[in-house]
Amino acid sequence: MIQKQDDTAGMAMEFGRLIRKEMAHGDDKQSPVRMHALSFINDHKNMHMSELASLMKISPSTATAFIDKLVESKLVRRTADKENRKIVCLQLTAQGTKAMTDHQKCKQQ
């Protein structure tokens, strides 16, 4: 059991490291990390920022900086939650949906 927890923790740390590296070094339009985040947002309509951070096993501040890049690239938009305007919801833009579709086509080929 301990080995499995260590493996999971290690993978989460590695994923966080990949996100920070991507944020620092460039703007690869179809990086695995970016596509992974877009996939989460696509699968969970009106996903909260905190939910994305939890699913990606990263801190809320890292998630915010990462989403800033996706918003800047016009792949994701932020909206206020209808019930609590303090909560930020994430949605794919038309460009984000197209990026997901293009990526899926590339994976199939």
C-alpha cells in the first residue's frame, strides 16, 4: 500500500513539475499537459478552478497561472458561477474545442 501511495505522490509531483516547466518555457499548442487540462475542462462543463487544481494534482496558484496561459491563448474562458460569483468556472472557447478535436485526430492517425 505504501508503494502505491509513493508512486501516486511521485506522479503528482512530476505532473506539477511539467506544468511549471511548460509555463516557463514556451507555448507548445498541443503539449500533453495542455491537452490534459483542456480534456478535463471539456469533460466537466463549468468546472471550477479548484476542481481543476485537484484533478491535476497541482496547487490552486499553479492552476491559476496555468489557466492564465490558456485564457491568453484563447483556448479557455473564465466565467462567474451563477450561484456564487466568487467561484470561477472554466469553459472551452471555440478555439479550445477545435484544439481538442485536432489533437484527437492526430492521436487517431
